[in-house]
Amino acid sequence: MKKFRVLHLIRPAAGGMKNHLLSLLRHCDRELFDPIVACPGYMARDLTSLAFKTIELPIRGELSPLSDLRIIKQLAGILKDERITILHAHSSKAGLVGRVAARLAGTPLVFLTAHNSIFYEAWPFWKKSLFAFAERLLNRYTDRLITVSEALRDELIKRENLDQDKVVTIQNGIETELFETQVRRCFTLRNLDLPLSGQAVGMVARLAPQKGVTYFLQAAAMLAGDYNVNFVVIGDGPLHRQLEEEALSLGIRDKVVFTGERDDVPFLLPALDVFVLSSLTEGFPLTILEALAAGRPVVATRVGGVPEIIRDNINGLLVEPADPAGLAIAVASLLSDSDKAAAIGQAGKALVKEKFTAAVMVRKVEEEYKNLLSNRGFI
């Protein structure tokens, strides 16, 4: 059987996109597809242990015309030399340079997975407008745009005036078995520098404005006076120092642990009594799926694709964004009712194992590959 070479082009902004790509690689049908990854050097080094060809490509996150033109030229050469049938770009920047290069190289099929909307980014208006204009132009040379949630699909079609027949939703999936670890709670609490007594409420997020961590801290301040509870913020980002200073000003610095970036999240989640996502905007957050897979009761804001995962009061609790009081009330309802928390946690775990596994996600992506390959007469 003929194999088709797929080049995954990625300029990751966060760990979720990288994990998404790793799932595509691990579960791909190696009888039909031969995947290659083109990415910045720091990520290429992380992928050296995997049995896939990796090409270093120094894509910058920001717009940089001279650098971007060099990348386009280099990438077009790679697409030709490697005889790539499918270019699959991940993120707005990878989609921008990748689709131009694919057009120049004559690559037969072009895919883009949109993990979030450019309108969610803390960019100036001119940059968002420029990217939206480029997206409308490049959509002519895009065979399939995959969005990770229905909410994101609707957003992109409306804002960028896209051809809706080209846009499909394939929701994220995770390696659920990684989050079924049996770890003694006391060891994990020590690992996180949390006291062994009391309850723990935490989040995993990039410390950036759109994640709404400030509202988590404000809710924590409301809870700290009435409950024996400590808080943990797992992740790093541009607001790290500012958020630590905010915790100090709220009088809860001794109750909040900022861990920085961690690569052992599956071993940390079981220590949390409640997991919180306080985002102002989202695509389809992997962190919620991971917390649910670990059996943690989740409180999340009603944004983006979150309501496509969480059914309020069934497998989690939903609150409005930028509402610390509502967040605190929802968290308190779980801290004070262990039976409710356990039932919600188990319902969430069952949902993820049924609908949101990495294998299910990858099969859906590959069905899109095969449908277009068939339509173009390749198979």
C-alpha cells in the first residue's frame, strides 16, 4: 500500500498544542501515513526520543517579514525534497508561512488546525486585522480547516468570512491512561510544598491575561477565611511575578503555591480536591480533559468550547467569566460536599474515556486526510 508523507508544521505557544501533536504522531496509521515534524529547535530537541523525522525550522511567533520570507523559502524546499503530500499546520503563524510555502511547492493537500482564535490573543488591533485578512486570502489554498470546538468553528466562519464547507470540528483528545496514576496524596502534597492537612484547590494554566488567573486568586481570598484550604497555580507565563504580588496584596501569599512550569502534571492532579479553569477565552482546553481524566471535580468558566465538555452540575460546574464571587461559591459547594464532588468527578472521568481520547481524535483527523486523498484520486 502506498504511504503518504505528512509534514506537521508547528510553532507552539503552549504545552497543549505540543501534546496535541504528540498524540497525532503516537496514534497515526503508519501503514498509510509517514509523518515528519518541522518545528523550532527547542521543540525538535524534545522530540528526539520519538521515532519520527524532525526538521528544525526557526519560526518566530511574531510577524517578521524578512525572517518569514526566509522560512517560507526554506519550507517550500523541504516540501519538495521530502515529497510531502499533506502539509498540516498548527497555530496561526505556522498556518501563515506554511500555506504560502505549500502553494509555492505545489503540495497537493493543505490542512490547518486552529487551536484558538487570533481574536483571543492580546495583540494590537492592526495585527489581528492583518492576520484576519491573510486568513481570508489563504483560505483559498486551504483544503481543510480543523477547529477544536464548535464554538471556535462558528467564531472563525463569522469573523473571517470563511467557506464553511472547508471548516470541520474535531474536538481535542488526550492520553487518558496517563492520568489514571495511583499516587499517595501525602507525597504529592509535599512535592507541591502544600501542607498535609486541609483541602487543595488548583489550576494548570499559562500565566497570561486570557487565562483569568487574577479571578482565581480573588476567589481564593474569599474562600481562605472560611475553609481550611490551600491553592496551587501550576504553569508559567508573562504574568507570573504580577500574580505573586497580587496574592501578597490579597493577604493569601502564604496560602498559594506558584509551581512554575511542570512536566509531571499527571502526578500532581490527584492531590487536588477541586480543579479550576478561570479563563476569559478558550478553544477546547486540554487541562479540563486532563483533570476530568484524573477524576477531579472541575469548576470552569462558560467560555469557548468549555460547555461542549462540561454539563453543569453533572460532570462539572460552570460559572460566568470574570466573576470571582461566582467562582468562589461553586468551589465552596464542592469543598463542603464530598459526595457531590466525588460523583461529579467520576462522571467527568467516564465522559473523557468515552468521547475525548487521543485515539478517537486521531482517527477523525485521518478520516479527513483519507476523504480528501480519495476525492483527489490519490486512493
